Amino acid sequence: MLFNSYIFIFLFLPISITIFYLLKKKNFEKLTSVWLILVSLFFYGWWNPKYLILIIISIIFNYLLGNNLKINPKKTILFFGIFINLLIIGYFKYSNFFISNVNNFLSDQILMNQIILPLGISFFTFQQITYLVDSFSGRTKENTFVNYSLFVIFFPQLIAGPIVHHSEMIPQFRNKLFGVFKIENFVMGLTTFTIGLFKKVFIADNLAIFANPAFDVSQLGFELTLFDAWFSAVAYTFQLYFDFSGYSDMALGIGLLFGLALPLNFHSPFKAKNISEFWRLWHMTLSRLIRDYIYYPLSLTFARIAIYLNLSSGSSFFITIASPIIISFFLVGLWHGAGWHYIVFGLLHGFYIVVHNAWLMLKKNIKYKVKKKNTFALDQLSQFITFIAVTFSFVIFRSDSLESSLNFIYSMLNFKSINFNDLFEATTFGTFPFTGIYFLIISFFIINFLPNTYQFILKKNNLFKLLGPQIPDSYNKPNNMLKWKPTIKWAICFALILLLSVMSISSTNEFLYFEF
């Protein structure tokens, strides 16, 4: 079931919310959580009922193992739990990729199974692995099976995140105010949901019309003109942003409709002035997971190795900084999918960040200084360079193979194919470029000049304050261009946006991150 479908908006969501608050009002407090678990199971099973067995077994297994680790924190038990979780995700997500590469390497013909990837398996699997690690480290408290199950399966974040942490959600389930209707949360939730729906169906889905044909043509081996390549690459970059941030906004909005705050996932990442800042603001919950559970432990391990070997400064940089970054982003790429283009996407971003860290060290050593009057121009240049670097990486991310991505990138760099008539004529793909340019301009304006969802509305919500600081102070600058208030004018405005968004639902276009 999709958030951007009539059955979800007009049937599933209203029924789920109504019964949820009725149960709380009748003082059936325990049943409120049970009801959310049941509707979440129904939501997940709508796509493929047989995978309900998989997620239920996964929840039971990790809950029991987590309890065991609290009492008996042995590494063998932890490694066993991690191994079983990785084995399950490895079978469903990576087994055919592994067999395909073995066949190519050995010129063999090992038969591949026809495996349908369970929705959200990366999200709910790694969410539970972090729970096991925290249970082993003594950072979890005693939880009921109902609260743990709801932490894993709460339907707004189940399919494509945000990747929630137990310390953020379970305390909310225990709160006596959980399930108490508050008009403030409901209004903010509905507004946030509307913003996300508009991003998805009006912006992202329309951008896809202009991005997809170029990638399809490139996959067939045809060369694109320079204009077509850049136009489509930027269109896809904006599409991915609005598609995924739209889903995240809708998830946050639905959470608020039930009186729950989910963690933020986006904070204007295309305003980032370097690639490290980009990853602190893009898919924030994945970046947090990789940082806390992979990068930090690797950094400590490699630092001990560097000290033990008494390495030179250059070798020490490679061991203590570059290696953990490259390994972490290799896993980021692999997390996104079973394909070499995903791995290269991750490694490329790892390379970007290594270069950025090397530049920071170089500036420090040469006492690099910038006059204040030149800061604005330098910031704009840095933001532009970061965006271009990200756009190149997203071409690899979007392509079906490394070969087609290289073909596309060649077209982006082939200045011999410049044809200014392309700016005034219909493109090769039968679409009208001016229509696409309008959507690019709208996207550019929203990204660079309007406040993001957190700045616009969620920052004022008390539930989000309970989650603690999620955004570093340096990025938490208010945008005063627009200020949302629960007034009649804003209500009418968002009612019209919701109406426009609902009318724009022409087909059930899945969210791009559903396949991850």
C-alpha cells in the first residue's frame, strides 16, 4: 500500500486513526499499541502477505535475543544474532548478485532463484541489529514485546525509513500521553503529510517524466547530447530528493497524526557547502547509523593499529581516516542495492569525503584564511561544486549498470555534442524541454529559497523537542521567509495544496527507496 494512493488516504489512514483514538478514549490503553501493530501488519501484508511470516519471525527472534543479551552480554550471542540477520538479508538481497558474479568470473551457469525482495528489509533488519548491539552494551532498558514490535513495525517508517532508534520511539510508547488526541499534533501532522504528498506526486513524479527517457536511451547504448544529459541528470537529482524527502515528510506527518515524533531525515542537503555536510543533512538516519555503528568502531580500531605500528603522518592519515571512511561508504553503497553501480556510488562518496578531509588538513597546515567579504562567493562556489559532484554520483546510482552510467557520464562531458537548438526544440524523447525546465526552476526555488519542513513547521512541535537535538547548531538556522501558523489563511492554502496533490495522483508510482 502506498502513501500516495486513494485507498491509503481515504480509507486506511482515517480508519486507523479513528479507531486508535477511540480505544484510548475508552481507556483501552494497551489495545492502542496492539491496534497500531495490527494495522502495520496489514499495511505491510498488503504488498505480499507471505512476507508477514518473515517480519514476524524477525521481530520475535531479535526481541528474545535482545533480552538474552541484557542478562548475558556475550560476544558469541551478539555475533550469532548479527550473523542470522545478515544471513536473511544476504539471501533475499544479495544471493543472486553473488551467483551472477561467480557465473561471470568462472564462466559457469549456476541457476539463480527467482527472489522477490521483501519491502523495507534493509530498514527493519539494521534497525534491529542496532538494538542487539545496544542491548549487548547495556544501552537498552527492559521492553515489553508489544513496545518492541511497534518500534520495529510502525507502518509510517517501516518501508523506507527514517531508520528509527529504540531510544527515540520506545519512551514515547511508554508515555502516558501516548494516544491522547491533541489538535496541535494533528494539524501539524496533516500539514506535514500534505507537504510530502505534494513533493511526491506533483514535483517528483513530473520530474521523472523528463529524467527517465534519457536514462532508458543511455542504457541501450545511444549517446545523448550534452544538453539532454545534463537536463536529465539534474532532473533525476531533483526527483530523487523530492521523492525521498516527500516520503520522509509523509512519514513524519503520519507519525504526528498518531501523536508520535519520528526522527528527521532531511535538512536542506542541497544547500551543503561540502560533501561531508551533505551526508550530515541527506538521509540523516542512515548517516547516523553508519557513523555510530560502523565508522566510529572502525576509527578506534585503526587508530590503535596506527599507534602500534608508529606510522608516519601520511600513512596514519590513510589508516585512521581514509580506510574507515572508504569501508563505511562501501557498505553505504551495498546497503542501497545488489549491484556494482551501487557499490561504486558508495565508494565515490567515500573518495569525495577523503579528499575533503585531506583538504581540511592541508588548509590547517598552511594556515589558509578567507576574508569575510569573500565568504559569500566562496560559499556559493562550494555549494555548486558539491551539487555537481552529487549529481554525477546520482547518475551512477540511477543507471542500471556501470556500463550505462559511464555512457551517460561521457555524454555529460562530451562538449563536442553541444547543440544550442536543443534549448528551443523538442528533445529527442518527444517531450517539451520548456515544461521540464519549469519543473527544474520550481525545484531549484523550493530547495534554495524556501524553508525546509523542519524550519517551516516541525521545529515548533513539542514532541520533536523531546527527541533531543537532531541537527547540529551550525545547520539549525531559522529561515524567516515563511512562518507557518495554525490560521484560517494557512488552512485554506494547504487545503488547496492537498486538493491539487490528490488530483495529481494519476497512477500508483512507487517511492524510489522502496527497492532498497
